[in-house]
Amino acid sequence: MDDPIPPLDPVAVRVLGALVEKQLTTPDYYPLTLNALVNACNQLTAREPVMDLDETAVLRAIGVLREHRLATLFAGAESRVAKYKHTLTDALLLTPGEVALLCVLFLRGPQTLGELRTRTERIFRFDTLPETEAALAALAERQPQPLVAKLPRAPGTKEARYTHLFGGPVETAASSAPLAAVAATSAPAAADRLAQLETETAALRAELAELKAEFARFRAQFD
């Protein structure tokens, strides 16, 4: 895509992120039906902030993404209902690592280098932090439109955060950084790490339960 992508609103960003994530984590159930896409957008895990979108809002966002050639309606021969898929990798030539980073940034907002490396592991494995940083730098140096920016380190925080630029200027994205991330830096490092591990474990358990439920619904169609 030669033309810059116009700024997307938070709902369109969430829908795009959900489509990318499900393609990579549950390919057997992708493209997504409208109901599955709404559920993916409203997940309680791996989403910051948690949203409560209805079908109308998601369809409106799909329309915006289709207008900008970032999503499309899937019309497979075996499909009985409308399904949707992203076309991010068709519009932009991206490496698997770059797609993974954008996906996590779409779904969870500004994050540190370490958070991004950890949270992309289930869709792409970066062996080192410098490798992760190099992929972010490539996204930040994209022409004609940078896709990622490194935010200035906020007062009271130990590390700078990275944000995607699909939603508008860096200042807008920076102002939406979770306040909880700032507060967490005042706790001891060991306590921070323990809390992070507990959160990630709970998220993985919830995602496993979601996958089991989706599989059960899929099997029920043939019973």
C-alpha cells in the first residue's frame, strides 16, 4: 500500500488486532464469523482495555477496515455464513515478527520491550531482546508511513514504551498508556515479576478454556 493509512478509531484497531490474533492462534476457526469476532474483541484476557462491543459496532469497524483495504468479507465455497478476515499482510509487506508485534500492540496498547517479547511468544518467538528491538525499529522506520513509535519514558517508570501509529499521532497514543503500568513501578522488582507471571498464567488458562469452548461448539454442529 503506497498511500498512508488514515487514523483508525480504537474499535477498528481492536477488530483488526482480533482478526490477526485469531488467524495466528486458532487457524482452524479462521476466518471469523461475526459472533466469533465480537467475542474475540471482547475477551477478558490479553486485552487492554477490555471492551464491550456489540455487533453493530464491530460491523461498522469492519466497514472502515474494508474501506482502507485492511479487511475483507470471506466467501468460501463451504461457508454458510458471512466470515471476515484481515488483509493487513496484503496491504503491507510485513515479516512474521512485525505482524506479531503489531497484533499485540493493537490489542494491549503501549508496552515495554520486555512485555512485547513475552506477549508475542505464542504467535512468534523472538530469541533475544535486541532481535525484538530490531523488528520494532524496522516498523518505526517504514516509509512512507512509520507504523510504530518509541514513546518518551514517563516520569516514575523504568522503561520506555512502544506504540503503534494506526490510531493517530504519538501524543494521542501516549496519553492512553495504562496508569496501572506507572503505578506498578513503585513496587519491588520481585513482586512485579511475580504479579506478571500470575497474570500471564491466568491469561493462558482463560485462553485454553476459550479454545476448548470453541472446539465444543464446532463439534456440536456435527452431532
